[in-house]
Amino acid sequence: MQLSSADERQAVTLWLRTGRWPTVRSANGLELKFNPYHDRQNGRFTFGPGGSRETWRSARLAAGQIEEPASRGSNSRAFEDPMTLEHVAPALRGSPAGAVVAVADDFFNIYGNADAGQIEIIDGRANKALADIKRLDPHFHFDDLGPNTTVEGRQNRLNDILMQRASVYARVRGDYGPLQVQTLKLVQRKAAEAYTRGQELLARGKLTHGTTERMKLGNYIDREVRRKVRETFNQYGIKNSSDGRVRVNRRENSASGQRYSVPDIRVDKFFYDVSLQEKRPGAEQIVRYFGAKTYPEYVVIVRPRQEAPNHSYIIKR
């Protein structure tokens, strides 16, 4: 089939997230469909569920080798412009309590290497986000700093607009879903930057807060990420205080009032923890997070991408 660059990119995104190719039509309007049902051993096609493909798939599910994909409804473009972290990680829906779901690298950079159609896609997302803002705040005005024809420049412009939209959703609707998504992007980016800078300072003997080099680096990254996130929230008019739904490095008391935890960032019912170490549901710190009287739904662990391939993941209550 012949697809434009934008259509091809959307088709690949759909396939990556759902395992399905979109329905396309020929020039005379006839639907063209891909038949996924075939015998894994001889390659012959079958005619739907119940055939050899279904038997193979059921065996894989039972063995835990594959996961049942979560239903995405009609929102097929959610991963391209996610408004909640459940769009980013659809496996969170229907997953059991205590589940750990990795965030795909595609979420942080879905465009890959630069190509001719990249700026068109980025600007298309920016225009949609601006339209969303205008619907909620007709008086909103975006100060564009002028033309920038590089992919990096257009991506930075898009990130700016997406954060503006997240701020408007939180302020006008009390909807913190978009801000939770943009906060994860922001924290991941700042963690990687702080890691690189921290390694340089560590090599020069400039980091002193901690008893081991690993601890010194981790403490530096924590401080830098919290500082940068707080500055960004202030820049976009996102209130972050000890009594608000958005907090940076604030105490969260337990329901009993006898214990407390201090997540790096909180955005409503999501706690974000920046860490060099892998942390799992049974860890004392995670238990304390979920024991907070604010009853968080998820704890998001953000590790610098230099540390591990699956650097960010979400733990469900």
C-alpha cells in the first residue's frame, strides 16, 4: 500500500501499541485488510479465532510469554498525544494491584531520527494542543519566539505548548492528567541532564554530600531535578505548595499520622521518585508512599536513562 510519511508514522505507532494495522482503502473504496490468522508452523492462513493461531496464542498467554493487550477503545492516537499516563502505559488498565509497568522509550522520543516529514508531524501536534487550550481559555495567547526550522527547535516549541496545555487543564478543569504526563517527560529529561553533569562534577571531586560516590551522585541528581521541576512549575504558573495537589519535595503524612514519606514530586494522586536504584513494590520507601493519607494511585520511578534500558516504570497501588 502507498502511504504518506505522516500516515505511515501513524500506522506504525498504532501497530506498536496495539498490534493492529489500520484499515485502509483502495482507490475505488474497497477495504484492504491484513489477515493476522495463520499457522505458525507452516505459514498457511486460517479464518479467525479458534484456529492454530489462537491455540498458539493461548499457550503463550498461559506460559506468561505475552500479555493480553489492554483495550484502547476508539482513541487510536492516544499514544501520539497522551492525556493520561494510562494512555502512555495501557497495561496499567486491568493490571493487578502492585503491578510494575515499564514506560516505553517511544514515549520520550516517538519521532526517532530526523526526516523530512518530522517537523510537519510535530507542528500538527502543536496546533492540536493550541486548539485544546483555546477551547478552555479563549483569552490564551501563545508567544511564539519566531521561526525555527530545526527538528529540535520545533520539538522544544511543542514541549512548551504541551506544558501550557497541562497547566490550563489543571487550572480550569482541575484535571491533572496532562500535567502528570508532562511531569514524567520533564523529570526524565532533567534526570538525564543531571546525571551527565553529576558525573563530571564527581570526577572533579566537586560532590561532597554523601559517604560513597554513588550516594554523592544520587543526592546531586535528586537536588537538581527537584530544583528544575520547581522552576518549571513556577514558570508555567503551576502552584506547588505544601497544601496543594502539586508538591515538590514535601512531606506526605500517613493515614495514622505516625509516619511520613517525602516523594520528589507529587501531582495529585501520582508520586514521582527519582532514583539510581531499582525500586519494587515491597521496598520500605514504596510502602510508605502508598501509605500516605492522600492515597496515591501510582508511584512513578524515574531512573536516568544512562542507568538502565527500562529507565522509567510505574508501580500500581
